[in-house]
Amino acid sequence: MQTKLTLLAIIGAAVLIGGAIVFSGNTSNQASGYTDTQKPEIAKDNGNVTIEDGVQYIEITARGGYKPKVTKAKAGMPTVIKMVTKNSYDCSTALVIPDIKYQKYLPQTGEELIEIPIEKTQGTLRGMCSMAMYHFQIDFE
């Protein structure tokens, strides 16, 4: 009987400690805002950035997270983020971009164009789902 109680106490302690780590966001990448399973993947050739008629378009796919997670773009020019969804039913469709006060549910399938004010095309612009599980960032250089 005492062995069963000791085993239950150990399991209970492990669950509490694991829950505390998960809910506190204490991960090795905490400073970057990414968990170990969400490490940024940088678009190697920036194939998701195009410039047409003086406007920079950044294409990001929202489905099971955001891809690519990190994009490098030109600073100081008119910029539009094109959010693309295709059969997306998770929280990545509930998009929040705090620096431009953008918050909207994306269509489950389709495209949403988001204009970025030129003054916000400096430094890093971050976006996330409403639950803050999935992240992306645009580094303007």
C-alpha cells in the first residue's frame, strides 16, 4: 500500500513540474519567443518575397503554424503581407500582429492581404496566432 502511495506521489510531482514548465514557457529558446518544436526556419533564398511596381509582397502560409517562420525583407518600402491558407482549421488562422494592431480570423482557404505602414518596416515585425502557439517574424534590413 505504501509503495502505491509513493508511486502516486512521484507521478503527481512529475505531472505538476511538467505542467509548470509548459505553462511558464520556460524553454531553452525563451528569449527568442520560440519553443524547441518551433525553431525558426529562415527562407534561404527569400522565395517568399517579391517586389512588384515598387511594392514588396511577403507570402506566408498559415496552416499548422506559419511558413516560413523567419523572412528577411527590405526596410523602408511599401510592404504587403500575403497570408495564404488552404484547408486551415487550426489556431494559425486567428492571426495577431501586435505592432500594427492587426487581429483577424483568416479564411480557411484563400488569401488575406495585409498592408504594413512604411514606418513599421524597420527592425523586426512579429505575428502569431491568438493562442501564441505559432509565431513568424519579418526582419526588415
